[in-house]
Amino acid sequence: SAVVGLHCMGFFAGYVVPKLGLGFGEKTSRTIAIETGMQNSALAVVLARSIGAPSIASLPGALSATAHSCLGSILAAYWRGV
């Protein structure tokens, strides 16, 4: 799905750019990856609600928040075991 792809690209870019492009260490690159992959879903919900949109307009942001929470937790658990 697009939501999962979006967050996976964020995790990937958040790791590769600092690690390979900027020369940061492993711990910093992992931290940036988690922070980059888990962005803006709550903002989407707040914006939809603040402009008076129908409740269903908040659904994509809520699904995105659920996806990034699950993906981020899986990635953090994986990295903890590595």
C-alpha cells in the first residue's frame, strides 16, 4: 500500500543519507531513520479536523499513524537484536 511504502522510504532514506551521505555513525543513523519514518501522520488528522472536513477525512492520517507505529516498532526491535 502507499502508506506502507511512504514510511518505508522514509525509514530507508533516513538511514542511508546520514550513514552514507553524511558519515554519521550507526546509532545516529538509526535514530534519524526512526524519526524520519515516523512523521506527520498526527498532523494530517489535526489539519483535517481543523478545517471542518468530514470525519472520514481523518482516516488516511489515522491509518498512516498506525502503519508508522507498527513499522517503527518492528524496525527498532530488529535493530535491538542485531
